[in-house]
Amino acid sequence: MATLQYDTAALKRDLTNLFRLPIGDRLSLNQFFDEAQLVMRRVRDGGLQVPPIVTTWLAQADLRAKDPLLAATQNAELVKWLQSL
């Protein structure tokens, strides 16, 4: 049985998909965090190294939902890193 390699292209795809998810209500946040945990599991299992903005961005969706300035700052940092891939 072949295992699929989780690489930076797959991570970029997953983060882009997460970026599109709404986070404005509890149900949406729960979905986001479920998906974020899956992404982090794939990162760990794939042995990928990610910068702190990735883990911070995945962990702080609830804070971004309440703070537009934090959301703008974190989203810009994540997009900058994604574009560097």
C-alpha cells in the first residue's frame, strides 16, 4: 500500500482552503479548528518545518474573528509566507 507524501504544495493547498473558511460563528470556528488539527497532524507526520505564523494562524482563528486588526496582520503574514513557497 502506497502512502501519499505530505509536502509544501499540499500544505499550501490546505492552508488556502482554510483561509476561505468563515470563522464568524461558533459552528464555523469548530469546523476551522477541526480542519486545522488535521493540517497540523499532516505537517507532523510529513516531517515538515513550518514558520511560527502557520501554527499561530491555525490556533488563533477565534481571536481573528473578534479582532479585525489581528486578522489583517496575521492573514497578511500568512499570505506572504504562502507566496514565498
